[in-house]
Amino acid sequence: MAKPEILAPAGGMDSLLAALYTGADAVYLGAGDFNARRNAHNFDEEALCEAVRQAHLYGAKIYMTINTAVFDDELPALLSTIALACRAGVDQIIAADLGVYALLRRCAPGLRISGSTQMSIHNKSGVRMLQRLGYDRVVLARELSQKEIAAITRESQIEVEAFVHGALCMCLSGQCYLSSMIGGRSGNRGLCAQPCRLPMKAPDGAEYALSLKDMSLVEQAEKLGELGVRSLKIEGRMKRPEYVAASVSALRQILDEGKADGTALQNLQAVFSRSGFTSGYFDGKLGREMFGTRQKEDVLSAAGVLGELARLYEHPTQRVPVEMALTVRQGEPVSLAVTDPQGRRRTAAGEPPQLAQRRPTDEAMARRALEKTGGTAFYLEQLALDTDGISMVPVSQLNALRREALDALTQDRRQVEPTPFAPVPVKVETSYRRRGAPRLRARFDRFDQVPLQRLDPFEAVILPAGELLSHWEELTGQLPPDRLWAQLPRAIFDREEAVKEQLERLRALGCRRAVCGNLGGVILAQEAGLEVSGDFGLNLVNTLALEECEKLGLSDVTLSFEMSLDRVRRLGGKIRRGLLAYGYLPLMLTRNCVVKNAMGCQKCSRGFHTLTDRTGRHFPAACEEGREAMELYNAVPLSMADRQEEMEAVDFLTLYFTRESREEADKIVEGFLEGRPVEGATRGLYYRKVQ
């Protein structure tokens, strides 16, 4: 079995060289404004081209991130960024937005595409959807256990990449809206302000309830390779080159030698950690021991190893094996041919050899001169000497031939091969017109919230699939089956069969549609024979993404609530679209439940409990159906009841009920129908500019 790839982060050229000199097989980086670490140094065109040349010299690859949500007015700039990637000859694009994927396939079909971890792919169904779309690789969610990763890789027909070291977001990547809601800086657009690292008090009084330790599966590198993981990804494009060197070096030792020495592992923790590391998700051992913050001791330990780690990448290292063939015969020019693993061959020739006075040049003498490849990317793997046995070549001449041949081979390997790029029109014409006034939908977390006598205004009443099954008869006494829709959890993990069984039972009862906020859920619902409405978790913010959803067979979609109403109005496409118009907006979806850690599932009983931030605001939290994930909600509800006329560009509005009682839900519905404002409510991001 081939060793998995070591994929290192680079926020700038120093980190890139640190990765290459210590043994990375590939490096991922950002260029332009469409990457999830926009605050990193990143690469301009000249630096990107040099990064590709340098990586290819060392036999490594460059993966460029275009893994943010992109608005329609940014599509021309996105096209320019893709053109830059093609000119530079990058080997792969890491993308999250379905619109970015669609544009890549149109203008640069030769580029390989990875589905970013921002797509929240966390089960076999999600991977199957990426296969169906035509992705080449999937970057799995960080929350998966060893058993779950193994189940995915067994069935995956595309390459699987998994994070092996670095920071752990509390939230499932791609499903966090906390930073944008609090400060207008969207994690889905590469500008997360990391509010989860600030004090947030749990129900049991824990002060930093949302700050996880960094993950480290470095010592599990061989195991991950055995599971079928093709690429081991190190997080850290915002971190120092010394961090990159430490993590790559430790992984290289383990993959090449079977284990890392104690110093390498100690340095890895010293250079950056948050009270140590965790492997809780991989081990399936979730709990409060996975949490930690950056302490003064962590900072001081880093200062003590930076100098030592800097020496790891102080000079170029010899990573590319070459074969050399030396010909030494009387009457012929001395010649040296050098061949790299890809079959590139360069030769150098000099003066004919001298007749040996004492000792002719033999293989040992030639090897001593030719293996001195320091300062280059090459090392001598095999030497073939063709000699007449009576000739001698001065060491100085051998050195000159070696330098000449290796310099020529270096230039060959640094040649960039651009990817074909075809400019395509990206100006979106707002041709979409809704059909009639926006319809209303109501989504409830529990049956006991549903105001049964006030459902007539809604074209659909949406409940979690299990809740809908349990109360089907009571609900069909009030509404016809085609107006009762099943909500799928955004976090399903290994419960795919159970969810599919629920959907098939609902389909048999007369349910016709499911609402899905994850691509894995979309394919599950379609396979169960249901129509699909795409939910906000798909992060749909541009016309190209809407067109892609239509191709996937979705009936309609709920747009991301990170969009302003102005941008919503300018969307094109034909698919019906809607917005959330009331509700405590979901801000964070996490597999490690803070409430469970504080009191256990039995005491919680799927109730709502609050987390309190440093300003005293109370954020409700509760687990999703199936208890696979906890959802953190905004401290105050969104309400557009008195602004409904300003949401005229969509086909439907959804009232999103979570913590409300039946009586409260009834009053809210009544007030919404009458256009009454909700006291203390927010307008969310509908009138704000999200960065």
C-alpha cells in the first residue's frame, strides 16, 4: 500500500520552503480573496508561480484554496483567480461553494477539484454526492471517528483526505455563523474572528465552553494510511514556518521509519498547542477533556524551540532521487547523464580523460564526487560507470559536470505547465421573477410546539423526520400529507441507514418532501423517493450555485441567511428560493455537546440550556434529533414580520421555531400574519454587509 501524502499548509513563502525542505508531498495555499484564511499572508501571482516551480522541483504538488462562499458580484474576480491558478500550473483546487465548482468545470475542466471540509462532508452519502458531481477528492469533516473514516474509505470511489494535526473548530466546518452574526466577519468567507476562543460559560460554569484543544493524529499516520486515507492534512496557514517544519518532520519520520523520535513529538507540542492535544473524535471519546485554551506556558514553550525548528529548514534538502551514468574512455569527452524519477534526462560533457598515472577513476572515486549534491533538490540513488579502466578524471571536472547536469535538470523540473483555461461569461442577469406573493412555511423542532389550529396559512409544516413519524396521525388530522415535510438533520454521521429507514416509512405514509441542509442528506432523501428542498446549511449565495442545485434535482432552496436582501434581489437562476423570516438562527453545529458534558443527556432530555458570553448574552443550545450534534442558537430571534414587503424577491418565507412553546409559537404566527414587530428581535444580516 502506498504511503499517504503529507499535505502541509503555507501562508507565505517561508512556510512553503519549510514544508518542502522537511518532506511534504504537497502544500496547500491561498491566492486572492477567495480562501478560508484571507488574513494569512497568502500569495500574489509572482509568488504563486514561484511556489509551483519550487514545489515541482522537489516533486511536490501545490493545491490552491478557493474555498469560500462567493457572491454574484464577485464572480468576475473569481474567474480571474481561476485564470491565475491555471497560468501558474497549480495541481488542484480546494473548493466549497457549488457555484465555484460549476465555474471551475466550465472554464478549467482539466483542473482537479477537492471538496473542501467547508462542505461538511461527514458520511458515505456526502462522499457519494461528490462522486456524482465529479469531484476528484473529498476533505472529510474533522469530527469523524476511526470507524467512520474506515466505513467511508471502503466505499469511496474518489480520494479521501483527512486532517491529521492542527486547530479544531468547535463547529462542523461550513456550519458556523457565529462570527458573522456577532461581528459581520464570516467564517464561510475566510474572515472568522474566532469568537469561540473567547470566554463562553457553560451550564456547569466552565469558562471556555467552545474552545477545543488542537487535534493531533500524527502518531496515527500509518493507521490512517491503512484505513485508505490518501492525504494527511496539517491545519495551519496562519501559523509560523517553525510549526510547519515541526509537523511535517514528525509525520515524515513516522511514515518513513515507523515512529517519530521523542524530540520531534515534544517539539510538535511545544511549538503550538492549547493545553496539549486531543484525539477524541478519532477515538470516539468525546467529552470535556477535549477542551483547552492557549496558556502562558504554551507560549513560553514555543519560544524555547523556535531556533531549533528553524534549523530544520535552514538549507535545501535532497529529496529527489536521480540516476547518474558516467562515461570515462580515452579519446572521448567525459560525459555525465542524470535522470530523474519522471524520466527527464540531462547530460554534460567535458574534456577527454587523462591517462591514469597512478590510479584510474573507479566507481568509488566517482561516487564520492558525484554524491555531493548539497544545495540542490537531488540525491544520488544509482550510479553506472562506463570506463576503460585506464583513464582518470580530476575531481574538479567531475564536480563541474555534476553541477552543470543538475542545474539543467533543476530548470527542467521548474518549468510550469499551465492548465488550459477558457474564459466564460460570468455576468449574471437578474432574470428571476417570483410567482405571486411569498408563501409561508413553518419549521418546528418538536410536535408539542405546533399550533394545530393555526396551520392553514402555511404551504408546508416541517418537522424532524423522527418527530414527524411519531405524530403523523395527529398531524394528518389537520393537514394533508403533501403539506407535511421531513427535516433531515445536518449532522447524520453513521446514522444513514436509520435516517433512510425513517424517510422510506414516511414516503409510504404519504410524505412527499424532505428538507436537507447537507449534500449527504440530499442524496439520502432522493434515494428514498422524496422531493428535496435545499436548506440554509448548503450555504447558497450565488446564481451558479442555484443553477447547480436545479441540476441536482432540488425542487427549491432556502438561501443562506448570510446574504443581504440587496444581494438576494440580484440573484438569477430559475429555481424557487426562500429565506428564514423568523427564528433563533442556528449559529454553530458541534458534535461535542457542551450541555451533555455539563449535565449528561438524561438531565438535559433534549431541552434548551444557555451558554453565556463575556457580555452577559445568553445563547440557547440543544441537541439535534438523534443527538448526533448540539446546535447553538442566537441570543435573540430574527424577525422580519414588519418588513415582509422587503422580502419580495423570494418565493417563500420560513418561520423557524426552536425553543418556543406552542402558545408562544401561536402568538408569533398571529403577529407575523398581522405584520407586528417582535420586541428585541434582530434583522440578522439582511441589511448588513458580511465580509
